[in-house]
Amino acid sequence: MPHVNKQMISFFLTTRCNLRCVYCYNSKKRKSSPIQSLDLNFAKAGIDYFFGNFQSRHIRFYGPGEPTQAFSLMKQIKDYAYSKVGENLSTELQTNGAFSPTIRNWIAENVNIVWVSFDGPPDIHDHNRSFPCQKPSSPVIEENVKYLTSHLQKTGTVGIRVTITDDNMRRQIEMIDYFSSLGVKHIWADPLFQEIQSKPVCMTPKRQEDFHFNMDAFVNTYVEAYQYAKSIGVFYGTNLIYNFDGCSEYNCRACTPVPHLTPDGYVSACDMVTFGGKANHMEPLVYGKWNAEKKTIQFYEDRIETLRSRKASNMPACVNCEVSGKCAGYCLGETLNETGDLFGCNPRVCHAVKRLYHQIGSITYDYFHP
């Protein structure tokens, strides 16, 4: 299905995180703020709103910190959602995988889809994603992935999300073999993208100079790895192709929009905006706010209307593009962060999507992509 069809409510549970990832896209924002967790009453109001206005019964736990660091809150939210729709509920968790056996057992029994952020063999992963004390995290995550693939795979999906950098770009086939040895059948590779700061990337030339990711090299190495994974029964995706299994004027769910509830009490349209307060150039993606006194969510109808208008037919760069239905301007959050324009596009990414579609073509996914 096109990414826009992945309708769900996301809960950004906490700013607390137990890893220190070198490329974290919201680390500066988290470090400059006190530790915050999502208001349970806000979460319940969000569930009531979502189930009352959308057909989907899919809920999801996500950052900006590590969601299992708010384990009790996660259980309460899941239980409340279940009380509303029962067995129709579908639950997803996106996690760094560094959690205890107690949490792992609960996940295996209560979560349908688990995506673990894991960057490959230990020498790659531990360079990027260690504990604060510099202790490697890969042994803990590897054990948890093995457990989940053996206990959850028959009834749900256990997938890996890999951040691709210059360090691991040419080791993708090796990564596929490594994850396959852990029982993983679904891997999703995300090219490194720019951190969110106070201004869009286009206004800070130094950031553009310092950031390096060879997108052409990624396309070359990805296609080879994709074909290899296919030959051994593993699906190897990337967010550059997540609309290759359909055709849509919208790139993603942010254009619908569907709610992502933030720890500081806002409704965001996108994973890239995990804090609603002082969102700066990302503010167009904030379309609601929780009123704790009245226990109601105030929605900004003008922003909702604008988000819904972000579609290929309204974007000059997309109107006549041969792959507009497979891209539609690419990721709204990343594009807004880089260009400062809700209707902008990133030529570097557009070129990569075209190349990939010419080499891979349409795809049918048998699972919910991240």
C-alpha cells in the first residue's frame, strides 16, 4: 500500500533515552529540555478522537526518546485502546531494542509489529549506537531480536530499521546476512538525513557543507543488496521506495494528517516533529494542542487544510514528473527541514527515486512498512 494508507495514531511517549546515537535527529532538542512524558489523559483523548474519525484501529509507540523507557505508560495506553476496540486493535512499536527480558516478554505477547533500530554487525552498530557509558549495546539488542523473531514471527512482524551512513553503505549485503542469521525477514534502510535545528538546512550553508551522504552511491549499492536479499527470502526496503507498491498524490500519512501526540502536549503530523512547542520552521506540521484543564484537543483547522493540499498536483516540481505517483514530493518532514518549504522538493532525493523505480519497478509489500 502507499505510505499514506498507513493510517494510525502514534504516541511519542517520552524524551528519556537509554542510548546515545551519534546521528540522533532530535538530540539537541531533548538535551535542552527537561525530561517529559506523554500525558495519559491526552493519550486517551487522542485514542477517542482517532477511533471516532478514522477506520483504522492501528496504534503505534515511537520516540523522541526510547518508548520502552516509559513502559508503564505504554501498557496503560495499549490497555485503554484495547478496551475500546478489543481484538480489532493492532499495535506497533518502534524501538532501539535495548530493553529488559520483562519488557521483551510483554512485547512478544502484546505487540503485532516491532521495528528495531539496529545498524548491522556489532562493529558498525556499536560505533553509532552505544549506552551512555560507552558500553556496546549490540549484545543486548541481538539477544532481544533473536527472542522476538522466534516468539513473534508467526503472528506478527519483527523488522530491522538500519540507518545508512558512509560507514556501512558498502556493507549492506553483509548486514542482510547478519540480520538473516538472527531470524529477521524484513529490513528497512533509511539514508542518513539532516538533524532538525532552529533553522532549515537551506539557511545554514555550513551545515550543508559538513553533511555528507552520497545518494548516487547509495542507489548503486542498494539495488545490488535488494536483489541479493530477494534471492534469500528477505525483503530489503528503503523509504525511497515505500510508495512503489501503489500510486498516490500524497507521499505519506503526514498529508492526511493522522495524529502523533508529543510529550509536550501537541499534535504533530510527522515523526520529524516530536516536540510541538517552538517547532520553528517545522511548525506547519503541528496541527493541534492538548488543553489539560478542559481535557480536550484543540485542532488548527487551517493547518490541517494546508497539509491536505500538499499533494503532487499542487507541487510544481511534481506535476509533470514521471514518478510523481511513486514519490509525490518525498518525505514531507525531511523536505520541510531541508528547504523550509512545505511544497518544496529535494532534487537529490528525486533523482534517486527515479533511478530506483527504473531499476526495481512496482513492488507488493506483505506487511506494514515503518
